Amino acid sequence: MKMMQILDGDGDGSSNNRDMYNGRQIYDFEIDIGGVPNNVTNDALRHNTRTLTTFLQTRASQSTLHFGNQTFHFYPGVYARNIVDFRMYVNGTLSFHRPKVIEAVSSSSVEEKGAIVMDAKDTREVNRPWPCIFIEHSKDLLFSSPDPALADDDKNVDERPIDREYGRKPRGIISGHGSEYWGIPVVGYVQLMEFRPDLLVLQRSSNVVIEYLIFKDAPRWTLNLDVDGLVVRYTSVVARRTEKDGHSGLDMTAFNSDGIDLYGSSVHTYS
């Protein structure tokens, strides 16, 4: 498989999907950005992680990013800050895997990602493992799966009626592959304790909507949200070792895989 070269956050070519809609640039992660689907090699994981990080840091503001109905594999450590007016739609699965070495957040590791150098006192995540996705100091964000009835018409997101049938609709999945960290029940927890990445971290951000998504098997916390003005709706959190209905004693050994941890104000969650 040939990897696409990243040029200022894009792949090596443009597609017809890069159109303006409602004042936002529209990008497809595979076609426009150079993301590689359905490939779990180390090269593909590193490539996708770097590609998504570069895009979020350089192109995300005033844009819409679509992930097609495929599986894209990553390592933890997707990071960006200072994003304004961004919408991300997941049709398939974003799958985050355990790296050989679990890297901790530090001023030097943030600098290596091309971001603003971080003061050690500037984030709760310092000395914690890099979250799978970590965004801070951002505002006006939407994370969703497209409603097929709306196609690309995302301008009325805040005006939709209550959706009582959301559970029957296809929803995008963001998976942390928690079992790769949990290991043998109880014994695996002792090995890593709390040194496991959160799935999605938003810090010091505002005006965020999370909807129509399934967050699955976070290594540690699922949603760690420090947001003023937050809506979480039509969203499911799953953390389990088995595929059976219910939550058995074995599933309970997926220790401290919290659902939604909230800070900030003006928070509205419902389903």
C-alpha cells in the first residue's frame, strides 16, 4: 500500500468534495486528507494519527471533516488547540490502538506535535498518557454522525426536534480498544493502574455538541469534558469485555472506564 504524502495537512491531491458549504470547507479524511482506511499496520496507524493531527492543527477552523463508512486506525495522541467552528462526522469507525510505548503528555511532547509549547501547569493531562483525541482552547465544535435525511445540510443542528428513534439509526463509532490495556482481569489493572489514555478529552473549550455517536471501550475515561456550553445527545457509551447483554462480573473488571466526566457549566445531556 502506498501512503499519501502530507502537504500542509492534505494528501497529495484534491478532490471535488472540497467545496464550500454554509461558510465551511468540506473535507473527506480519505480522499482529501490522505487517510488510509482498513489497515492496521504500524505505518498506517502512525500515518493516520499524524494526518489527523496535522489537519486539526492547520485546517479545522471553519471546516467540516467527514470519515466515510470504513474503519480508520490510529494511535492515541491526536492533538489540537485553538479550533473555531469545526464539524466532524463519523460514518464508520475511528479505532485507537495501544502503542508499544505509552507516551505521557509533557511540554516537550506537545512541542514535537507542532503545537504551541505548553506550560506544565496549563493542562490537567500533563504526566498522563496522551488521550486518543485531545482538543483544547477551542469553541463551536460538533461531533456527530450524519443523519442520511439531512445529507450535508448541517445548518440547523440546534433546531432539530427530539429524535426518539436515534437508537435504530446507524451511528459512528469511536473505539479505544480498552481490552488492549485491561489485560487479564484484575491482574491487567495492577500492571498499568491508571496510566491509560482517555478516549476524548476537551479542555477549556466552549459551545460543543456531541451526538449520534457510540464511544466504545475507552482504556480509561470515555469523555473527559471541560466545556462551557455542552450538549451530549443520542450518544452511547460502552465499556465491556464480553458481547453479551447486561454487565457481568467479568465486564466489571474494565476498571475506571468512566462514561462522562464533566467540568465547566451550562451542560445538557439527554437521550
